[in-house]
Amino acid sequence: MVESLLKSLVCIPSFSREEAAVADYLQGWLREQGLQPFRRGNNLWCVKGSGPAILLDAHMDTVKPAVSWETDPFTPLVEGERLTGLGANDDGGSLVALTLAFLQARPQKHSLVLSLSAEEEVSGAGGLESVLPKMEAAVGPFSCGIIGEPTGLKMAVAERGLMVLDCTVEGVSAHAASGEGVNAIAGALEDIRWFFEHGMQVTQIAAGLQHNIIPDRCTFVVDVRTEGDNRKVLEEISRSVSCHVKPRSTRLSGSRIPADHPLVAAGRAVGLETYASPTLSNQALCPFPTIKLGPGESARSHKAGEYILFSEVERAVQIYLQLLQAYENLG
């Protein structure tokens, strides 16, 4: 079942905000397993059990394939236990493993909510964030959650957030030969250097109309991976640079689950290693404690030749089941 479901997912293009076809397929597949999935937009969820609710979320959308793919990214290539294809690692492995664990789980004290969400790769408003209120209306507030992402089956107990900043420096235009004017590029250099020195990445820059005009505006984009509250990070940045800084959003703050939370204790009880993740996921959208855990490796994601091992997914199913049972035992 692991191989057939993974191959089916790879075959169906499911770019962010274009997940309708894969959502249709998964909705039908879940019904074939005897489940009654709910759907809103391209998001699906199922409920099992009763009691305090635990979210089990994985996303169905993918990035677009890099131009350097040497095989068809939508044709699954199986070599032994290795499956290569777009989305196999991010997030097909976790989606399949969480789904199969949900099917096998027999919760006694909790309700489990399997969430197969859309728009994760773009942190879209039509993804998990849009359906959390619907889920909680049915099962009550979530006590905690497991976010399925490729973590090498290590337990991410913290995650960096994200801010994208649009920065602008104003100058005064003049003829390039005159020695007059105020060059906006020169004014931007000091701030750009500050961002780099503080571990932030300037990823786009634009200035100038033509070679013989001093540019009166320079704009650049900064990718900021944050720890803690984005608003506080933004305040510190704004005090430290001279350019005008405008965040596209501050909603994707970093997250951390308390070290003594029962879900973390359950993870340790089944031998899971903990770490802090540098990558963003649906954890940022959950206003309740979560861990991030799944098969595959983050380094394989978003690149040509992305792959997953069937053995990784099969082991993840057992790890999820052990973790849920350990959590119930602690409760």
C-alpha cells in the first residue's frame, strides 16, 4: 500500500493552490478505506475516536519542478526501495505514513484528526489555517499536534519562523557624468551588509533605469528566518537599518513546544532524538503545541531527483503509532 499510494501521488501534479486533482484522488481513496473525509477547498480531514483532540497534519501540495530534473518528475521511478518523483519526499512520505498510521490507530482517550492540507508550500490562507476552526468546531480545541514533514524521523521541538521584507532606499537622480545626485544603490549597501552580517539573506535587488542615470531608488528583498515573535524581530531590524522596511506578513512566527510537554515526553519514551528545525512548516499556523516529525530528509526537498525510501515510510508508520500509544499511556 505504501508504494502504490506514493506512486499515485507523484503522478498527479499538485502545485500550491492547484491541488484539486490530488484532493479528488485522496478523497476517493479515503472513502475506499471506509472513512468519511470532510473537505473545504482542497483540504481534507477525517476524525477518529473521542476525547482531547490530536492533529495529524501533512500537506498534499508541492513546489514546481526544478529545470534540472533528468527524469519526468511526474513519472515515479522505482529503483529497489527508492522512489524518485516530485513530492515523494516533501511531503508524500509523511502524508502516506500519517494516513496509514491513522487507519491503524485505535485511540482510547483521544480523538485523532487526520488533516491532508493544501497551500503549505506558499503558507497560503486557503490551507490548514482556513480549516482549523472547522475542525475545532467538531472536536473541540486541539491539545497538541504532529506535523508530518521530512525530518529524518527526528522530533523537531522548535522551528524558525519567516518574514519576507521589502526594503527601499531613496536617492536623488542625476546624470551619471555630473558627479551630482545621491546614488540609492550606494545608500543600500550599508544596510545590505548589515542583513548579511546578522544571518539574513538578501535574495533580490533592483535599481536604475539606464546606465547614465544615477538611480534615485533601490529596492531589495530580505528573507528572514526568525526565532520567536516576528513583530519583535521587525522592531529590532527597523531600529538597526536606515532603509524603509515593509514586511509582507508577520504571521509566520517561530514556534517551540515546552520541553516538559507530554508529547515530547512520549517522543523521548520511544527513543526519538530532538532538534530545532530551520525550515518553516504548518507548525507556524497552529496556536497549540506541536512537534514536526516525518520520514525522509529535508535536504532532498525542492530539488531535482527528490526521493523517498519505502523503508523510511514504513518505519514512520510504526513510529507514529508508538508515539500516539506512548502519549495515551502518559495521559
